[in-house]
Amino acid sequence: MQLVTVGTYDNLIEAELAKLQLESCDIHAVLKDAEMVHLMLFTT
């Protein structure tokens, strides 16, 4: 399976919503580095 970036987000909620929208169209979606958003909140 080839992975393609369809968007980048600084906000985890927006990223999750985009993932859900893709999955509702039967498109497999993966969030890469989703944990980094949480870490950045605590380090800034």
C-alpha cells in the first residue's frame, strides 16, 4: 500500500475530523505523529 499525504494539521481535533471524513468514504487513513501534537502543547 502506498501512503500519500493529503493534509497537515497543527490541531489534533482537525486531523481526527479529516481522518473520519476520509474513512466515511471507505478511504483508509492514518495520522502520523499524532502524539507529537500533545507533546508540543506541554513543551511550549
